[in-house]
Amino acid sequence: MAERTEIEKRVRRLIASDITYRVLQNLGNKGIRNLDKKVTGILEYIVEKEIIGDRVFAEVVYEPEDKKARKISEAISIFKEKHTKYGKILQNLIDEKRKQESNYLIYGLKQGFKLSEEDYVQVMIDLGFEKREASSIYPHVLSISERLKKADEQAERKILIKS
């Protein structure tokens, strides 16, 4: 068998990367959609004033947010040079902030409690893995998450509630 050229090696890696990254992106997008569904389900329990339990917490909080108006900086700079008086007015309008109130679900595990293997395996099953696959892959996902400092089970989490 002929030795692979450098370009062949790179093209092969590109193909493998494309396949792998598309699968991971698809799983990530599916996971994000699942988050939204789970938030909706939790909100229904909160609205019905269900008892949350001793091991977790969940509450809805309302936080004001500032959003800046969008800029088209190049056009504005040209406009301000040509029309100094109106340029200042335009800049003031751009600098104004719009107030918006956003709803968040704050959630997490209470101190002293940990997620189980079953919790993680079910998430993987929700992404489309078979139970056997989910059981074998979840430890690797956790390991990567820990290396990336994303695995703190005790961290308080916050997710925007989509209207």
C-alpha cells in the first residue's frame, strides 16, 4: 500500500472531523431542545406548587436586562462627519438602552447530593443513544466535562425561560 501523502492525511482528517462534528452538533442541538422541554415541565410543577423535595431546588426569578440598540458603525461615522448636529442626536439614540425583563429558572442540586449514573444515562438515551451505548459513553462525556471545568454538579444553574 502506498504511503499517504500529507494532503491525503489532512483530507481524511477533515472528512472524519466533518462527520464527527456534525454528529456532535446534532446531539448538542437536540440536547438544547430537550432542555427547553424539561424547563417547561418543571415550570408546570412550580406553577402547580408541587413539593420540590429535599435534594434539589428550583425557582423562577425575574431579572431586568439592558439591551443596546444595534449599530452600523461605519454608516454612523460617515453620517456624523457630514451632519455633526444630527450625528450627535443619532449617537444619543443609539446609546439609549432598552429595558427588558427576562424570566429565568434557577436550579441545581443541594449540597451533599450527587447525580446518579441513571441520571446521566437517561440524558444520553434522550439524545438517541441505546441504553448500552449511553452506559458506556456517559463516563467519557463526564471526563471531558470535568477537564473543561463544566462538571460541577453543585453549581447553581440559570436558564432563560423562552416566552
